[in-house]
Amino acid sequence: MAKRTDQLAEALYDKLREWATAKRWRGTTLKEVPIDEVRRCFHAVYQRREGDDAATAMLRASLSVLAERAQIVPVRATDSERIALPQKVKLVPVAPKTRRIVPPMPRWHPQMYDLEDAWPTATDKQRVRYEAINRWLLSNPDTTLVPLRERALEIFSASGDEEGFPSPEKALDGMRDGPLFGDQERLLRLLHAVATPPPLLSKRVLTKVAANHWTHVGDGDLLLVVENSATWWSIVKALPASHNVGHVAWGLGASFMASVRSIADNHEIRRIRYFGDVDLSGLRIPDSAQRTACAAGLPQVRPAVRLYAELFATGRSWRAGDNAVEEGRARSLVGWLPEEHHDAAARLLVEGRRIAQEWVGYRHLVRTRTWHTDLL
């Protein structure tokens, strides 16, 4: 029986290692395995033989063997069954930790000197962002106050690293640890940026539920819907003195495909213009919203022609998070855009690339007037 238990223990251990490796365990740390997964691994290798105890007893015996060999560490709490088992086990490291190589430290901008102490223990994700921000500060940049995502796009697209920054405008989203990113007020001051938190959700897009949800900007009959909150902020701030816009609304991303119906209750609105990213979702949103609006007898959802022209003229394409689109599907989606942009937009979709609308940022909007025709 002892030989049988040893054989089962070895087979179980191999199976546990196989599971952990599939979960990207490198063998340098303890790896927790829930008891349900332990049971599954055991039953994958266990074939009952005459004279065996109950399967659960055989499993417990196998775990005891592995614990004696210091290959696992059972967690003391039990699963409260008749034959008690630990609620989970921990695989013991099998490989030494690799020594972290600390890359050379950059020449710091005076406002980032304090990162010298944090550099050796920073994560790779933090370091690459520290370096990009440091390069931007040393470049004598334009420090006009802009939304944080617009500043992030400016800083992290300059590196040209599509692997490291798959969405450069979102490179600082969720960064909350470390001496710089852990202090959001300092980060905003350093980058001369303003946070544009997403507005509260509401079934009625034009009902004012928060100061930054929508803005009533005039008595016109035009509703301008903007996909992303940073560009929403910039357009509201850059509106000219004279326009026919009644409201500028944040589209809440894909939510606009359904929330467009709420416009039925607002009798001021006779026209709708939309401006978003040039990518799969950015084109699918207005395409779907347009069909919903038509079915509900609402004004057509048309593109903000000049804003898109500015985006194609000034924006830089980046690898998209979406998969590439086949030619026919791409041609169907870009049909909503002005005809002069069909080829360029279809090419982006087919190649799996995108242009973020944040390229038409606040600084660009206040320096050009061509987009004002979208507001008439």
C-alpha cells in the first residue's frame, strides 16, 4: 500500500505542476491550488484497485506524502468533510528566484529627483512610465492645461512603443502605486493636466445628474455627442462664442447605441452629430445608434464632418485592441463617415489599427476654427 500511495503522490504532483504551469507559474514562488482543483487532478490520475481505501482517504494519504517531501504545504483549515482535507495546498517553489537586473537610471528632471530612491524597487511598468514622463519634462513642453488622457497620449505615443503602450491615452489609467502615481494631485500638477472622471450613468442622457454629465451650452437645436470624456471636456471648453449647439453630451462609449432613445423626450433637439475614435467600436457605435434613431423616428446620427477631418489630418494611427476586420465588413462600417475618409478608415480596420479621438485635443481645438462648421 505504501508503494501504491507513493506512486499516486508522484502522479498527483506532476498533475498539480502541469496545472500551475498552465496558470503561468514559474516555480519561483508558492502557488496556491484550491482543493477542488486538487481533487480534479487526483481523479485524473487515480484508478481504483482492489484493496484501496476510499478515494478521499487515498487523496489525503497522497497529500501527506507530498507534504513530508516538502513539495506542498497544506493550508491548515479543512473542508469539514468526514475525511478532512485542507481547503487548499501550496506548491513549494522549485526554481530559484531570478535576480532582477535594475536598468540604468535616467538623468532626472529636477521635479523628478525623488524617484532616484524609488528606481531600484520600481516595477518595469512604473519605470517605463517614469522615463517617458521624464523625457517629456526635459523637452520643454507646451504646458497648457489639458485632460489627463490627452497628456498621456502626447507623452506615451512619443515613445513609439506599441507593445509597451497598447493604448497610449490610457497609459496612466489605474496607475496608483509608487511615489508619483500614488499621489494623483502631484501627478496632475507635474503633467499640467486635469482629471476628467466619467460622468454618472443615467437613463436620460440629457438629465443633469452631475456637473460633468452633460452641459447645456446654448439654445440651438444641435446635440453633439462625443465618445470619450476627455474630448468631451475639451470641446466644451473650446466652444466658440457663436454656435447652434444646444447640448454637448458624453456618449458613455457603447451606451449611446441604446441611450440615443432618450432624446425622444427632448423637443429642443432637431439634429445629432457624433464624434468618436476611428476604430471598430468607434464606428460600430454611431452605425448602430443611427439605425436605432431611425427606427424610433429620431433625428439621424450624422458624423461631425470637420472634427473627423481634423482627426484624420492630425492623428497618428496605433495598433488596435480589436482584431483586424475583413474588407467587406470594414467598408460597411466606414460608410457612416464622410466619403473622403472611407478608404483611410477601411484601411485602418483591415490592418487592425486605430486613431484615438484624443488627438483632436484642447490645444488643437483652440488653435483652429475649421471644426466650428460642425456646430452650425
